[in-house]
Amino acid sequence: MPVPYDVRQVEERWRQRWEAEGVGSVDLDAVDPSDVFYNLAEFPYPSAEGLHVGHVFRYAGVDVYGRYQRMAGKHVFQPIGFDAFGIHTENYALKVGEHPSSLTARTTARFRRQLERIGAAWDWSRMIDTSHPEYYRWTQWILVRLFEAGLLYRAEAPVIWCPSCLTVLAQEQTERDGAVCERCESAVTQRAMTQWFLRITDYADRLLAGLDDLDWPERAKRLQRQWIGRSEGREITFGDLTVFTTRPDTLPAVTFLAVPPGHPAAGDTRPHPITGASIPVYEADYVVEAYGTGAVMGVPAHDERDRRFAEEHAIPISDADLLEPSAAASVGAPATRYRLRDWLISRQRYWGPPIPIVHCRDCGAVAVPEDELPVLLPEVDEFRPTGTGQSPLTAAHGWVNTSCPQCGGPARRDTDVSDTFVDSAWYFLRYPSTEYNDRAWDPDRTAKVLPVDFYAGGPEHVQRHHLYARFVTMALHDLGLVPFEEPFPRIRIGGMIVKDGAKMSKSRGNVVTPDDYIDTVGSDALRCGLLFSAPWEQGGDFTDAAIAGIERFFAKSWKTITGPDGDPADELAMARSIHAVTEAIERLAFNVAIARLMELLSEVGSPASKRIFVRLLAPFAPHLAEELWHRLGEPFSVHTQPWPQYDGRLLEDEEVEIVVQVDGKVRGTITVPRDAPEPDVCEIARRDVEALGTDDSRVVYVPGRVVNFVTGSDG
Ligand SMILES: [Zn+2]
Ligand SMILES: [Zn+2]
């Protein structure tokens, strides 16, 4: 059933009016700090393919949540921008043979049109683009501050090299246990190179401890804990070689030692500290530590990987008895190790902010003074990676040769650029302060607006972007530059959308762009069709049948709201609906909220009920709701109306609120019918908790009060 209004015309008209009247923006000077709600979606990198429907699913959820918060009385700050610097953009530029700067301008413009057309209430007045000098000036300023604090340093180290991207990569930018490049899937190799690192390992314990108090999905916390990978063990010396082990009890069964490739001890032997036996030292790819500290024990009898290695190299397997716990505790010295390595940020590429350091023969590495920032990325025609381990900037002689800020003598600029994850590690600090050109962020503004109230992220960012942003914020906090340590106290992870049961890809021919839908059925139908298809945190399958169902709902809504007035609605039914829609939005169950709106429609007829319905509809279908509000003769805009209220006493006897806990910690509440049987209550709670990423758990129910999930894991 086609909707009985001109979708394109209606949607375009209201979007222009919102933009003209600044419905999406908020005066950050005028608002009270306690009323500001910083509603943040991860900004996109402007890929050549444009926005896809997966983006729309994620952004529509963020937008519904923000619009709801605005109607509920918050001053919602919902900015958007572009993560436009970096290897993604540059690789595409290389593929199509276009300079990244002109390519970025084009893809960014297209993304902006698409982001506007989905009808989200972005505050475009505070848009940022990480490739603009007015942004990356401050990326460089942060690096200078970290350099001065000793947190940015240069060192030779074995690094991961992508032979296709022709650059080094951070450990986090590899996949399949560090075997392939996450961007191009080429097998990576190791090289020894002098590179720039950020000292994130200094913060490993704080990054771990801070996780405990964050309102994040349990799964996201677990992934970050695993990534940091703290392990307690002992350091044991074999002659001059120190090894780290978490199993000192297996010491009697050691039959070999393993060191990283290239280690000077490889091929030698060392006598065993207890038995005095001569123990061979082997090179092994799996020893990934930095030079000199990376030796590990080989205990084939008690470790599967060691057993395979021993069999491959014909090393004997010892069945010596394990040490008693008391004896194992006294071996060597206690030590703590982390899987996390320092963050390698230099790239031998073109499309990024030049690292703001000059190299002087007399003074060494010297930071570029603050008043000389930004170090502009020089315009060069030849932006291709050289493959020599030197960035293309090396060839820009006029730019490279400069004078030392310290002694005035001849010096050379650093020719590497910083990685794109540095750009995105602080962008949330910039949004509220975009009008200030003389500071990265304004202290008062920052104290007022930050930290971020709600951050909607993607699962792919838990180990990288979220971790880096936490580290940079902690470091800036320690330098007295921001008044908090955790930028994202509350994160929720959006699910992935597939189309007709399959991941969208060119080879399958099932890629649909948001434009295809917005041109035909409109943005409202696309937003609601996507959100109705799957729980936002889980994701799921999106079909055209869902869109058709939404179109029928819209047509019926139109007929009901613009039709003749009917009798007063049943007060209890209205209260139930308002309560149910509100509660569903609060827990991001947008599919449930839309279903309740569909049910509610049969109750709507009186003028009062029509006004309630349209306001409840507004976050989901912002254009249609605005048009219907207008047709009801109500003043512009529906989006600045108060959220519908109901008399809570009406529902008092019907429902009971149950606290949901995970391992004894409160994770939320659910509201259930007072007489709901135990299995139903547990099922509702479990769905709620699964959205938080907790699985494999046992449940304890205290009737009418608490559901506690016991995971039995250490986190
Ligand atoms: Zn690559
Ligand atoms: Zn000098």
C-alpha cells in the first residue's frame, strides 16, 4: 500500500526547515551542564562506496535515542564528522589513480548529502574533518605534548610490515593472529625499523582497572581485557637468558627455549637452572616480544604448541615431575607481562598528519613549536608509497629541509605521518569546541559537555579505537588538559545488518544503497524498516518485506491522524503504550517500540490521542511525524515538544520492576507483569543481558525483586 503523500517532497521540505531553524543544533553556552546530553555516533571514514544501509541502521538508532532524549528534556548535542585521513582513503586513491585530496573532497561531499538525507538531527555547525589543517593542527599539538611528556618516543624495533600497503602496521591492524593486514589481507612480514611509538603500556594497569566501572557491554570489556592481556608469572634465568613463564611448576620438564627470529642467542645452548642440563635455544615465530626480553620456556609435555614445535624439530619430551606449589613459588622472581605492546603510530605513507618533529644533528629529535603548527602536509603529485621504508614525503626536498627550532642549524623534518587512529583518539574532544581556533578544546566547554553521555560504537572498534581513545584521554588527564579519565562511560555496540540472509557484497550483487530507498520509499520508511528488522544491539536480516510493512503502517497512521476525530481513548491503554514505547527506547529495543506503536494505532482517534501518537512516532519517522503534527494544526516543531507523560498510578498494580544483575552488579532493570511466571521473567532478563554481551551464565531469581546472572568468568 503506497503512502498517500508525496514522500520526497514532504521529507525534503521538513529537512530544509529543520536546517534553517537549527532544530538539530544546541547553544552550548546557554545550556545548563546537567541538561546537556552528548549523544555520539562513531564518525565514518568517507569510503568511495558511500554510506551503506548498515550505517543507516546504526545511525538511525543513535538518532532515535537522541531525539527521544531531546523530547524528554535534555539539550542533545549530536555532532557528526569525517575520519577522512588515513590509509583506507589513500588505498582507494591509489586504486583509481586520483590524488587523495581531491578524492576525499568528493567522497566527503557525497557522504554529507547522504547523512543529511537520512533525516538524523546532526549538528552540522560543528562538523569536523580530520584531514583539514584546522583539525590536524591539534592532532599534531597532542603529539607534541605527549612527546614532551615522554609518552611519544622513537625506537628501533621489529615491526609488522605490509608488503602490499608498503607501510608498517600496528599490532592492532593485523588479523588472524597477526598473520595478515586487516586492510588488504596480505600476509605481513617483520622488519627492524626505527619508528614512533606511544607509551600505552605504561597505562596498561589503569586501562584494565578503569574498565570495571564503565557501563559497557560485558563482551566489549572482555575483549579489551584480553587484548591488554595481563599475566602474572615468574622470570627465571637460564644463564644470561631471562625467560618469563606463567607455569613455573613446569620448570623441571623444560627441554628447549624459544626466542624471536633474529635473537642473538638463537642456535646456542644454556644449562638448566635446576638440573644443569644443556638446553637448546630455538628461533620461533610465535615469540612476539621485543628484542632481548622475549625468551620463553619450551615444555612439550605440558603445552600443546610446545609439543608441536618439539615434534617438528625432534626435540625430546621430558616427563619430569612438576614442582610442588610451594617450590614453584620460590623459583626466579615475580613478574607481570602484558600482551599489549606500545602503540606504533608512524606510517610511511602520504595521507596523514606529518609527525611534528624535526631531526637536528646536534639536538636530536626536536618538537615543532606550538606556534608553528600545523606542519602542513605538502602538496605532492607523487603520493605513492615507495616501498623503501621511507614515506613519499622524503622526496619533497623543499619541505623536508628546514631549520632546528632549538639551535637554528640545518635540520630535516620527520617524513612519516601518524596513523588514522591517532586522529580518532581525540575527535570527541574537538566537537564541542570547533569555534575555537586558538586551542584544541576549551576547558570550560569541555567540563560542561564531556564526557560523552552515550557512545554508539561498532564491534570492530573495541580493541582499537575505544582503547586508544581511553589511553589518550588518560594521558591528557595526567597532563592536566582534561578533567576526566574516561571519555566514554557508557558504550553500546550496534549489530550488523545483512540483506535477505546474506552479507551485502558486490560479488553477491545484493548491495543496496540508502539512496535507492530514500528516492523511492523515503528516509522514514528506510529508518523504520531497518530498526524494525532486528534488535539494534544484535543486528539481523533486513528485507524489502519489512519496508512494505512499514509503508502499510505509515499509510494507516496517515489515515488515522488526518481522518475525523473519534471518541476519547482508553486511558489505561494509552498509559501502557507510552510506558512500553519509552521503556523500549531506553533499552535500545527500537524494534519493540515500533511494534508497540503499530498496536497503539487502533486506540487512536481522539485529538488528544492523536497528539500523543504523533509525538511517540517522531523519533522514528521524523519527517512523517512533523507533517502530521502540522496537519493537526500544532506549532512547529514536533521535535521540540515534550515527550508524552502518563499517570504512573494507572500502572502501579500491573507491573513490577525487577533489578537485573550480572555477577551481583546491577546492569539495569526490567518491568514485567506482576503475575509473570519465573521462566518468563528470566527469559526477558536474559534477552536484556544478552544484548550486553553476557553469555554462558547461570541464573538466580529472587521472585519479584532480582534476577542475577552468574557468569563464572573472571570478567
Ligand atoms: Zn595491507
Ligand atoms: Zn638543533
